[in-house]
Amino acid sequence: MTGRKGDRRWMQRHLSDPYVQQAQRDGYRSRAAYKLIELDQRDRFLRSGQCVVDLGAAPGGWSQVVAKRIGPKGALVAIDLLEMEPIAGVEILRGDFREAEDLALLSERIGDSGVDLVLSDMAPNLSGMPAVDQPRMMYLVELSVDFAVQYAKPGSSLVIKAFQGEGFDIALKDLKQHYQQVKIRKPSASRAASREVYLVAKGRQVR
């Protein structure tokens, strides 16, 4: 009974969320779209004609924003384990970029030109136990950075979600070894109680 009440409270809070309501009005698939919009307004990493990879893209709110901003001359590949409804201007792959076969397919879609921007709004399925959730989250951060280092162009950008806590400072230090500029951002659409922040890294360096 308590669980059902808790679920009902969450749903009431979710439906009354102004960003959820705005997303419904604007046609975005998730409130997360406004996080990316605010991040880009501040750090200017989205440009017309870019090649972009959206890791863990479902349900597609970020991909919707990106497709509009990179325009018809750009290329966006979105990958997720979950099925996604089509989005105009987006090539959607259903798969896991941690798996060799799916990574090879993603690499093929990217081509030889390299990636201008890697995005990750991924998060693990949360257990509610920080000792479990935090290392899972930081593992996803590590995977995203590794992907960007391997596939993104020199001078490219990376935007990833992270949780503040154990392992965060190590991830931040590692990121600074690969990028000229790294910022920690907390968009307005991120819930205040959440440990969620975004790392915006620009200017990938090739040593």
C-alpha cells in the first residue's frame, strides 16, 4: 500500500511539474529537453552541420533539440537499448554501445569524418541506495568519456550527466586531461534535490 501511495505522489508531482507541462505544450518527449536547451544557451556547443552522437537517447527529448539545431546539413545518430519512435533527421539505433557488434554498427554510421559532439543523459536504473547507484553512474560517465576520446574529433565537445559523490572528482580530473575546458552545470530543469549535474567539456585535446 505504501508503495502505491508513493507512486501516486510521484505521479502527481511529475504531472504538476512546470517543465513536464511545457514539454507537452512544445512537443518534446521529455522535460530533459530543457536541460539541454539551457546548457547550450550557456555553453554554445550545438551548431549547424555538426555530426552528433546521443548515447542512451530514449525517449528522444535531447535528440529532438539537437536535430533542430544542427539542421539538415548535420548528422545525428541516437542509440539506446530501448526502442525509440522515429524523429525527423535522426538515425536511431537500438543497441548497447558497450557491445562490440553494436559499437561497430554505430562506428559505421558515424563514418570517417569523426564526431563533433557526444551527448549522454544516461543514468542507471536507480535502486535508491547511493552506495549502489553512485558507482553505476560513474561507470556510465567513464564509458561516455572513453567513447568520446575514441571517436570524437580534436576540438570537439562532450556533455554528460553525472552524480556528485564518490568518484566524481576522479572523473572530473580525467575529463580535464582530455579537454581544454570543463564546466560543472546544474540546469534549472534539474530537480533541486537531485545530485544530478552535467559536465560540459569543450576542446578535445589530442596528445
